[in-house]
Amino acid sequence: MTRLTQSNTWKALQTHTQALPHMRSLFEDDTQRFNNMSTSACGLFLDYSKNRATEETLSLLFKLADETQLVSKINAMFNGEIINTTENRAVLHTALRAKPEQKIMLDGVNIVQEVQETQQQMAKFVEAVSSGHWKGYTGKAITDVVSIGIGGSFLGPKIVSQALRPYWTGKLNCHFVANVDASSITEKLKVLDAETTLFVMSSKSFGTQETLTNTLSAKDWFLTQGGEQNDVAKHFVAVTSNVAKATEFGIDANNIFPMWDWVGGRYSLWSAIGLPIALLIGMDNFLDMLKGANEMDQHFLNAPLTENMPVLMGLFSLLYGNFHGAQSHVVLTYDHYLRGLPAYFQQLDMESNGKSVTLDGTQVDFSTGPVIWGGEGTNGQHAYHQLLHQGTALIPADFIMPLNSHNPLGEHHIQLASNCFGQTQALMQGRNYDEALEEMSDSKLSADEQVLIAKHKVMPGNKPSNTILMDKLTPTTLGSLIALYEHRTFVQGAIWDINSFDQWGVELGKNLGNDVLDRLSADTDATALDSSSNGLINMFRQGNI
Ligand SMILES: O=P(O)(O)OC[C@H]1O[C@H](O)[C@H](O)[C@@H](O)[C@@H]1O
């Protein structure tokens, strides 16, 4: 058993949460609940009043955070202590957005200076490419960028580029290739012109099979389209922490943008991994995004726990997972530009907190990271929201919406907002049996039919949600929002005492994948594995069923 579940505070939370009244009565009893349970920071407003929580719940949660040394763990991360113990690494994505004058020493080196130098290298490159000074092999300016990478070297750049579409400078277009399935790169290359296409190969390790294979195919395509070997430097650049391997692979040393092993892949969009973003929105906007993230870092580091947005959100998530049996959490973005964000948060949280042992190797006896999923509102309302309202699973929700649209058109935004707020209200208050029956009093149904239908119309309510609002979606507010979720993830991992920064599960999949690859290309049928794996491998070798 872990010390966490043996603590008196944990046990008190178990008892306390069972006895909480329905949220409807919490709202009826306190007309100031919205004012009392909302906060703002870094251009974001958080309404957390629609949570199953009273003052006592919060004070027990804060006590749990205190007892698990949350504050000193936050400081340890920002100070560059080796908190990723299984990989013997510091975790310093916060240094990527530190103010230039800040000093963060790691192994005797001020890493903020290294970050600044790389940002200057990025700025020069972005300027050269978007001004047209950087020429392709026939002297034409670059029009299209193909970003090749996967996981953290893909999702961040892709989703942030999508989110900041209104800020594109219009000088370049960008395409993302991640999957090793040849159909992905083939479909992209079909519409591109080698003379005006630039490939940005992003891989922290420079060892990821999908990215290496896609880059080799891109290079072959470039050479078959008329490019020569000595033109490659004009069309291929790389972002990696493994500069030696990138040079060995054939990338010109001048075209390599460094990153560092103290940046986790899923936390890397703030580094040169964000180069495709900077190429699309310009370096100033990219720096504004870092500024927004830095503001959230300072808030996380300095605000008291009771007003600390990532702490509050992390504690609520833990509350539902550990004390109300929730196994998933839904993120609903009421903004078309933010439609990719749930997938980004999914990788961030599930790769970080999908763990089963504490730092000292003890098997956990509580739930860790939930399944994170979601999509854009209002689309989800016509699909999976049904299960949120009336299904048997408890699924806490985050609603995210800018108050002002980038495209103010007729009644669109007011309708969007009404749906967003209406959903949070319906989830919270539900509809009881008497109300359902009352709604049908004028109908032509018989009394028995009304009773039956009323039973189907009952919605239990008491379904928790947070609502996050911002004035407008900008590079700065997006930076703050993403950093908010990064730290929310950290808070839970810290209280559970797990390592949120390794990913051994993914590593095993990669290793076994390589082993299977050898067997698929061997001369003889596979016999050494389990019968299912042997059977599948041999069927693939045969090429038909
Ligand atoms: O950037 P790379 O080294 O190519 O790694 C790409 C991705 O590989 C793995 O799947 C990891 O789990 C991810 O966290 C990482 O972002």
C-alpha cells in the first residue's frame, strides 16, 4: 500500500465525498458560488463553481497537496533538479520560455543563454525563408514547408499552427507528416513542387523510425524531382538534440537547430521543435506565445495554492479519479481553431500520467491518469454529449471558449456561447423526474405513457465541469492555456508521486516493433514468438489472407 492512501486526509476525502449534496443545492444555498469559485490569471478566467466541492472539499484537497509537498516539488522542477529520475534528467521546458535575463544553471551552463541563441538562429531562419532570401535549388523562394516528426515532435507544432491560423503571415503554407504509412507522405507530396518545398525534420532523438523513414522518402522524392545531392542543404533542415546523428544522416551542420535532453518530447513545442509554428506565424508571434506560457509559469510558481489555476484544476481531476471513480476526462473546445487541443492534451496527460508505480517503485493502489478525450463544440453535442448527460460513467468536462471570435459573423458566436454555457448548466442541474413529468403535462400522451417517457428523460445532473474563458484566442492566451494544462498534469503526478516525465511503455512498443520488422523481412517464416504474433507475421509475408 502507498502512504498516500493510508493518510488521514485521503481517508477523510473518501468519507467526505460520499456525503456531498447535489450541486444544484450547493448553488441554491450560495448565490455567490460563481464569485466565490472562480479566478483569473494570465488572460484566462476559470469558473470552477460547477464542481462537486464545498469549502471543506477544497481545504482537504489543499491539505493533501501540502502533505505531498506539492510546492517543493514545483520548485524542484523549476530549479532543474533531476525529477525525471528514471532517465536521470532535469525537466526544464519552463526554461524555454524564461525571460532572457533569467539565469538557470544546469551542469555549470546557463541554459537560458543557449535557449536565447537558438531562438536567434530560428529568427534568422524564419526571416530568410519568409522574405524569400532563402532560395530553393532553382533560385525560387520557398512556398511550402513539410514538417516531418511524430509524437511530441508533431502534435504541438500541428495543433498550435492550426489554433493560430488567424496569425499566419500568409507567406508560407505548412503540411505535417507523422505516420509511417506511405499514404500520408505520398498524398502530401502529390501537390508539392520540389523547387519551392522545404522539409523540417523534427526528432529529439533522431532515432524514431517513422521520422527517419519519412525523411528518407522525402529526400528520394526531392532527388527524383530534379534536385541534386548538393542541393539537399537548401531543402532539408533538422531540429534535434542529437546533432551528431543528424550530421551523420546528411543534414548540413548549419541547418540543425538544437534542443536538449531536459525537454520532454510532449513539452517541446516551445523549443526549436516549434520552428514550423514560427515559420507560419512569424517569430514575434512565436515569442508572444512563449510570453503567455511564462506568465502561467510565474503564476504556478508564485500564486497561493488556493488561487492557483493549474493546482485547482489538477486537484479537481484527482478528486474525480480517486474519489468518484471517474476514468476519463473530456476537453470541449468551443472554438473551431482549438479543435485539435483535446488531442494535444491527450498526449500530454496520458503519456505523462499513464503510470502504475510511484517513484520508489511501489505499485499504486489508486487510479492515476484518466483517459483524456474530446473535440470541438458544438459538434460533440450532436454525438457523444448524450453519454455525458445520461450515461453511467462520470466524465468531468472542461469547456474552453474565447469571448470574442476571430470571425464575428451574424449570430454565430452568440449561438456558440449559448450552447457552451447551456451544456455546463444541463450537466450540473440535470432534470429530475418531477420536472420531466411536468414538461409533458400538456402532451397528448396517456398518464402511463407520460410516466414511462419521464423516466427516460431524467438526467441525474451533478456532472462536474470547469469553464475556461479568454478575451480572444491570441498567441499569448494560447501559450498560457497550454502551460496551464502542462502544470495541471504536473500537479496530479506530484501528488501521486509518480514520474510524469518518462514513457517506458512507449519504448517497449518501439523495441518490439523493431524486432517484428526483422522477422517480417527474414528469409524464413516466424516460429519463435507466440502463435498469434507468428501467424500475423507469416500472413503479412504471404501477402494475402
Ligand atoms: O522526437 P523524437 O525523438 O523523434 O520522438 C518522438 C516521440 O517518440 C515517442 O513516441 C515518445 O513517446 C514521444 O514522447 C516522442 O515525442
